[in-house]
Amino acid sequence: MTNSAHQMEFWQENWWPGPNDGSVLPHGFLYSVNGIEGSDSDVLSTSSGQGDGLADPHAYYCPERQTAVFVNTEYYGQCKSWALGIAAQVLERDFNTHSIHGACAEVNGKGIVLVAPTGTGKTTQVNKLFQHPEGRIVGDDWLYIQHPEDGSSQAPLTVTQPEKSLYVRTENAEEEEWLRPIFENHKLENVRTDPGNCRHEDGEACQIEDHGEDFCLWGFGNSRGLLPREAMLGPDKVADQASLNLIVLLRRDEEAPAEVWLDPDEAVDVLREGRYQIRPGAGPEEDWGTYDQEPWYNPYLLKPDHEAQAEFFRREVETSACVLLNTAPEDETIQRTYKRILDALDQA
């Protein structure tokens, strides 16, 4: 429930509608309210306001009520991620279903799930996989894997994704030119419209000035586009589910080997630690380029049960295969990593 047209438009385009006949009751609630005036005393904030009479943006979550409240922010990315976090807790607790922050593509009838921190090439690789002549895209951000209720290791498990669209970093268009017109014809968020406020590491002129457009697709690290999956390469390249045959973990580490096959315990150890490098656009600017930990590479888990996560992942690796690839070395090109994934899929 919201008074933000921006968030509502993104929401309606991203999710399949539920029945409107009262047959299904909601498991959680999100309220996003903009235009709230006041200071810390009357909006439960710790700030002194934005200087225009409005309280600073804040978000609140109550796990007991499965309810989230957003104040004075129209950022759809956070709204989407907290909705998924609420759903993850309900699905894990009541439906034996694992929620994964990851991407999935299908090649020759086999499903590949990529789980990785931001900046390691997950989206780039899933784009290459579904461009394979026998490839299809399932999802690039969030996946569900339902496990047997009796806890058995049933193979293969099935991967599904809940979103109709792909919520994609627009900076991908800088390296993949074919994406630019697709982004330009769909909903965008956080793109820079001020040439002086764009971040170009190579110092090149802003895209706004170069091309006469009123926005820059890669001037800010967290600008996004909401792309219907079929808009990428057509409906024949889209799948709503796939079998789980291979799990690929990605990392960036100058000293680690390029390829390591993992058994279930080793995979769980890597995922539980969740070591990653903070990308531009994520968190405070002073933290960019430093390392942090994000267990399970999943920032959407609002109230994580780490033992449940470990058991879900352990069973998934037991019923498929798991390889850890390093994208940091200079000679480890995008194409070489892509070939490693295809070779691993042949062995899975």
C-alpha cells in the first residue's frame, strides 16, 4: 500500500497479480508513505529532517507482524528487496522453500544457478548463458527452490523465480551495447540526469552530453532498469523454471585459484562466510572497494536462520554439483569464465 506512483508502477510490472477474490490472505504487508512532515519525535526517526519540512527517509520492519513501513522514500529497489525478505521468511518457515539471492539460466535443458556478491560478474555470465543457442533466462536476482517435505535429497530439485521482470544495473549497457535501447524503452530508477553528478572512472565525457539524452545509463553504480524478460531476446528465450544441475559460486580474489570444485561442506563454508568487496553505489562512499561479509550472499534476509540456510544449501549441492570460479585475475576474461561454466555443466 503506497501513495507513490513510481513504486506502484514498478511493483505492478514486476510481480504476477494474486487472486482478488479473497481466496488467499496476505502473509505480509508493506506500507510506503511519502510526504511525511516532522522531526524525530513524531516519525520515530533519529534525524532532524531533510530541511524542507519532511522527515528523513527511514524504513522499519516488524518480524512478528511480517510488516515493513517505508517513510519518505520512493526507491523501489529497497521495497522489492524487503518484500522478498518477508516472503523468504514465510516460505522457509511454512513451505520448506529456500530463497536464494542468485541468477539462473538453462542451457540444453540443464539449469545453472549463480550465487555471488555484487561485482563478480553474475549478471554478465547469466546474460551470456541465455544468449547461448540453447540457452534461456529464468531470473537474475532471486530464486526459489522447494525441497521435499520429508527432508530427503530429491534430484534434480526445481528452480523457479517469482518476478516477471529483471531488475538490472543499467551500467551493463556500457559493455553490452545491445542492452542500451532496451533500457531506454523501459522503466529506469536512479539514473543520473545531471552531467556534473556522474561517476566515470575513465574520465570520459558524460553520456548525457555525448548522445543528447536526458539521462546517463552508467553514471551511477546503483542505477537500475526494470526489463521484462521477453524484451531481452524474445519469449522463446525465457523459462519460468529449470532443473538444478549446477551451482556456480563467483569471487574476486587475486591470490585464489581460477577454479575449485566444492563438496557440500566446503560450499556451505564459503557461503556462510560471504566475503565480498563493496561496490560503488552500495553503502557509504567511503566503504567502496573495502571488504565485508554477507552470509549466503543474500542481503534480503531480514531475519536469517543460518542453520536452515546451511541445510538448504548442503542438500542442494548434494543433489547437483558446485564449482567456485575466480573472476579477479587479468587473464580470467569474461569469455574464459563463461567457458568454464559450460565445461562444468557438461560434467554436472
